[in-house]
Amino acid sequence: MGTFSPGDVVLVAVALGKRDAKKVRPAVIVADTGNGSWQACPVSSTPSYDSPSILLDLKDFKEGGLDIMQESYILGGFSLIIRASDIIAKKGRLSDTALGDIISLVSGTPGR
């Protein structure tokens, strides 16, 4: 499908729990893991009740955006490995500040 980099927001089919069926949802690419795969955090309409989440707003995008009107949350406690073949579409790209906040959350270091 193409080349992706940290900060890209993509649509991908993922299952968040062991018993959950796969669902197409946005995810934010956090790091390139090599061999055509990336570490990503899924985006949900509800924050996680047991792990950190970051509110995602339209102002967090430097290009593109999500086609939804409700609040969205980046689920920092659900790091995924996705392959290029799993990616359905690219929806946009986050600002450097928003990406830095996500990387801080995933790595456990303080953000801004």
C-alpha cells in the first residue's frame, strides 16, 4: 500500500482483546519495527478504563483527520504490531507535539 512513518493515522483491522473479533479502527503508528511492520496504538471512541489514554482532537492533526464527530482516544496501553498488508487506508498525520505525547505515554516517560 505504501510507506508509513510514525505519526501516520491509518485504518486497520485489529482485535483489542483475546476474545474480541477484529474491528476496523484507526491506529496511530508510533515506530517502525522493520520488515514492513510498525508499532501502533489503536484509537477508540471511549477511553480505556484500566490503562492510559490520550484525547485525540482535530487540532492534533497536521494533515487529514478522522471522519467522526465524537471524541476519540488513543489507547496507550494497547500497543500493536501491524503489517503493511493489514493497513486499509491512511487517514492523516498527527502533529509532532501529539506524536511526542503518544510516544511518551507508550514508553512510560513524562510528556509535555
